Amino acid sequence: MAALELRHLIKRFAGGVVGVDDVTLTVGDGAFTALVGPSGCGKTTILRMVAGLEEPTSGAVVIGGREVTHLPPAARDVAMVFQNYALYPHLTVRENIGFPLKVRKTQGAEVARRVAHAAELLEIGALLDRKPAQLSGGQRQRVALARAIVREPALFLFDEPLSNLDAQVRAQTRAELVALHRRLGATMLFVTHDQVEAMTMAQSVAVMAQGRVLQEAPPMALYREPQTLAVARLIGSPSINTLVGRTTGERFEGALTCTTTAAPHGDVVLAVRPEHLVLGTAIDAAPATVLLVEPLGPESLVRLRLRSGDVVVARVAGEATCRMGDDVGVRVAAGEGHCFRAGDGTRLT
């Protein structure tokens, strides 16, 4: 395997539209990194530039210490798995998996060995003589993965490969991909708009918006210590609650009131995860009205309207004791919450 380096990568399209804006990123040898962000943020464009399917306007792509920025796809030693599987309908599973090797004129015995090995890894040995039309979506994606594995590339690229699967199969395939990474020790770059995929699979996650990487960190570091308001909003489901107010250095005054740590005076945004909102009737809690209760089994989501008009969501363990229309108190759990500058969204404390 080999490390991937993106050095000040820029991609401008016709009309001056900037798709990727000065992205520098390193995926270590054998590491699993995810790019996550909304549609149009530039993540797939980065993947295509790494694969050689798009030409950068400027910057460099380096794989295994070798600059490949202007090399054709076939010379980069990468394998790409697409969202739509891209299988040949007239070929069997065995033939689809072995196709990249036959193109390279690999000897038949070696093709058979690699196909059998990939099929064993992905538990699709019983499907080798079927055609893609005879397979489920999850099985087709496994075939696409096997076709990438047989190439034994320096780098695996995944372009939203799970988005066409139903929820149960998607969760199962996530686990299989993580296990596959562990077995292969492969270098992987995974593009997704689904933060659950990014957070549960990758060792490091790069959050993107408007062509830029806003922050890269291990999944829980992103969740616990977002460096900007944009990252805080993009990571977490339900989304983080945000309330505009003012600080005096030691206290946030707004729809909710709480103490802060060395925040400067001025307008700020208080951001609080749903699980860090505490419901009750405490004297120091802000009054709120329950708008909706969503029972999810092990937890419940409670949507509330504060007296200020702001709507927030609280996550409570088990079944919520409140009901729609109830008046409750809301406060921020001790030691939780984040403050960001109201202007540029940078983290304060």
C-alpha cells in the first residue's frame, strides 16, 4: 500500500466556478480516511482528480511518494468503487471480478487465484457463475469491491458506494468494509455525504464545504471539539442546537443561560448537542413547551420551543416522560456546549 498526499489542490471549472479550493490532505499508508460534506462541496471532484479522471487546475497528487498529477488513470495503481457498481451485465460474477486482470493480460492461473481469494474475502464464492441481474444490491456491491481487490492496488477510492443500498444492507456493508480494511491493511479514501458512514468507518474524517476542508480529525474529536460552527452543524444527528446570544466573559445570556470559560464579550453562538440538553423543572432551567416526542426505543427525541421562539431538540434515554404540549424546564448539562463567534463561526471555548 502507499500513502496519498494532496498538495494545494485546486480545480476551477468553466465560468470560473471553483470546485476544489486549495485542499491539502494526507492519507497515511494503510489508513482509512473519509471525505464528508453536502452535495457540491468538492469531495467527488477530489476523488476523480486522485483517480486521474479530472485534471487539477493546480496543485499535486502524490501516491506512494510519486507525483501522479498528470499521469493517466492506468498508470496510478488505484482501484475505484463507484456508487452504481458499474458491472458488465453480460459477464458472470467471476468474469466481472477478473476483468481488470484480463485487460492487463495477467495469466489465467493467477486470475483464477486472485478471483477466488477476493470472493472468499467477501463471501461471494457461491455467486461466481451468476450474472449481475441475478444479484441483490448488496451482492452487486460486493462484486464491485472484489473487482477492486483483485487489482491489489496501492490505493482504494470509494465514491459513495453504499448510497444505493437499503438501510439494513448498508449497515452490514459498512461493517464488512471496516473488516476488509483491517484484513487488507489497505490505504482507502472514502467519499460520502452520510456522516454516519464517515463516523463509523473511517479512522480520520475530513469535513468539507464549498471546496475546502474545514477540519480533519478522528471521528469523535470532530464530534467533541469542532473548530468551527460549520463543522459542529455538519457532524451529529440530530444536528447540534444553536442559539444566538451574548457573553460577558463568564456568562452566556440568551434563550438559555449558562456559564462560559474565558469567552470574550460580544455576540456569540452557543451550540449544544441534543444529548446535552437536560429536561426537568429545576429553578435554573429555561421554560419551554414540548412540540413533539419521537420514541426510538432506547432513546427519545424531544422537540421543544423556548420562550424566545427558538426550537431545540433534546435526546433523552429510554421513553420520555413528557408529552406534546407539556411545559418543561431546559438547561445545558454541566461542562457541555460550545461557543463560536457570531461573525465567522470560529470556536471560542
